[in-house]
Amino acid sequence: MDCHKIKRTDTQLFSDIANDLVYRQTELESFIQQPFSLDNFQQQIELKQENYALSTRKVLVEEWRKQYRSISDEKIQQQLNLLGKPTTFTVTTGHQLNLYTGPLYFIYKILHVVKLTEQLKSKYPTFDFVPVYWMASEDHDFEEINHFRLFNQDVKWETNQSGAVGRFVIKEFEEVRAQIKEKFQNDADFADWMFSFYTDGKTLAQATFELVHELLGKYGVLILDADRAALKELFLPVMEKEVNTHFSSQAVEKTNAELIDKGYKTQVHPRAINLFYLTENSRDRII
């Protein structure tokens, strides 16, 4: 099969900083831990070994086992067993809970993580590496994820629910199913397969979890929904520091100034406190 490559810079679709992160990482070395290369993962492995407590690992694995309690999958159980060992590391990507995965790069980015874990295992055979998809289940930008493109047409889910999108319940989904059914009139089995994930009563997080596992579980991809009390408890010291010292906004503002000095545009505008108050039906900024 012929493979034709196009440089990112030739597409004119990406910012200067995005292109430099791919082609000229040394220009941004002061902003990243180290330039990306398989050789440099040795330093990253050592760093994580020194700074990741076994007690934290234990909580993570226990919570993951709970999330996979209803799934009988030998490959996943092998991955969870590996994660209990201090010689196992995760390679993680994250994405919003786009309806039916949304843009194509949703799949590509997870497969890239799978490929990287295989390369790392070959490079560092005494360690193990597990690919992880982290679900942005506490995101509140529903308008960004409530649709997908199917045969050049938007299919959209309309609901008045609010709060963290992962907690949205699948309901008022008839219009989405009707459009899918219309597009696959000649393949009812495939339409039924699509319907099977987004059934009434499930949460959007559950539906996404099941769909991604169906597509990528065979590659050993672990899916994490971090909207769990035990995991947030591990994060408490960071949240307390954020409320009391506003440390993240100070760090980001400093970096923004340095980026501007180098000719780049500001990437993000932080608030004084970058935390939210989360309830069942709302996600409100803490000011």
C-alpha cells in the first residue's frame, strides 16, 4: 500500500507553537520536561518511580477494578494485574465524551498511545507499559460534544440536562436513533449495534466507556472515569494549595509571558481559582 505523507506545516492548519512542538522541540525545551524521544523515556521512568507512591497505585488499581467489574475480559485483567506492580507505567491520552467518538482523531490518538506502549516495551523490556484513555467525564461543554458527523450531516442530541456531561442520562435520544436508522436502512444489524451502547438510563460516561472498550479493549486500552470520590481524595492536597495560594494561575501567567517573549501567542487564560463546585446537576466555577 502506498503511503503519502504531508507535513503539518504545509496544511496551514496548525499554529506555530503546535508545529514547533512537532518539528523543533528544542525551541521549547524550557517549557517541557524534555524533548520527545524513546531514549528520553529512561529519565521519565526514573522520575515516575521516585514520585509515585505505592499507596496511590493501590487506590488507582482498586478503582479501576470497580469500573471493570461487569466486564469479563482476560486482556483487561492482565493489564490491571500489571498495574499493581511498581515496574508498570501508563501512557495516557484524554478526550471529551464525544457522541459516538466524534472526530476521527479520537481513535487515532488512542491508537498512537497503544503503539507507543509497544515501542517502549521493546526499548525497555524490564518494564511494562499500559495504554490509557482518560475520559473527560466532568467537562461541562456539552455543545462541543453533543453531535457527530454521519455521511456529511450533523446528528445532534438535544437535552436540557446540565452539569458534568459524564453524568448526563441517555434519554430524549429518539431523534439520534431515527437519523442513524435512516442512514443504515440497508444494514439494520449495524444500526442496532450502534444503538446498543446508548440505551436509555445509562450515563454518557457509561455509554462512552462501553463503546471505547468494544473498539479498543482488545489492544489492552484501559479506560478511566476519574469522577470518583476515592481518586479525588488523592487530589486533595493540590486542591487545597490551589484555593489557598492560587499557584496554578501564577505559574501559567509566568509561562504566558515567556511564550510571548519568544513570539508565540498566549495559549490559555487562567482564573485565580481553577476549580469547580460539582453537584449532581451543576458544575459551577469557584470564585
